Amino acid sequence: MTELTKKQEAFVAHKAAGCTNKDAALAAGYAPGSAAQAGDRLAKHPAVRKALNAARPAKEGVDTYVMKRGDYADSKAFLQDAMNNAQLPIGLRMDAAKALLPYEHARMGEKGKKEMAKDNAREIARGRNKFATKSPPTLTVVRSD
């Protein structure tokens, strides 16, 4: 098996610490212009992958998150339950909240051409436009006795 170079060992150490491929390559001494490509190439290298697996601590007692299987009337109820479940990771809860947004709030300005044309026609009909037709005068009966 091939031994790792000093740069590869530095890459493995920084990657195991939680850096991205690019940041680990930069810290290992690769050129800034090609750090992203070098990091991607190093992450695919078999010896580097083996060293990364050995450097990462073994996950013991991995938490598994289980939501109770409830009778949800619709997907909105399920998403609300997932968003409010404190046992779930925050990333999953945020994804549930994002998916719930269209159910809760309409997007502003989400009108098509036809709806906009109808709204413009209503505005003109109401007389809020300077080119709108004027309403006829009101006729009143005046009695002189």
C-alpha cells in the first residue's frame, strides 16, 4: 500500500477535523487557484479515503430519531408535527418548516398575466383611474309647492 505524502496527511488531518475539501487542501499547502480540484481529487484517492475512515472516531450509540406514527389528516399536519418535534435534528425541523411555508403563506406577487389584467380592469371600472368613465350625475326630484 502506498504511503501518504506530507500534504496528503495534512489534508486528512484537516478533513477529519471538519474542514471542507477545499479548505483542507488550502491548509495542507495546495495552491489557492486549484485547491477545490485538489481537494476533490484527494477525497477520491483510495489511500486518503482509508486514512480518513481510520481518523474519524467510530460512532457508537448513534441516535436514531423516530417519530410516532400518528393518524395525520394531511401532509400539513405531519409537517407541523415534524417541525415542532424537539427530538428531531434541527436540520430536519427546518426542512419541515420550509416545506410547510406554501401551506401557511401565499407568495407575494404570485399572479399571472390574466389575473393582473382582471385586477386592472376592476380598478378602471371603480373609477380610480384618470381615464375611467365618469359616473352619471345623480338625479334628484325638486318639488316646488
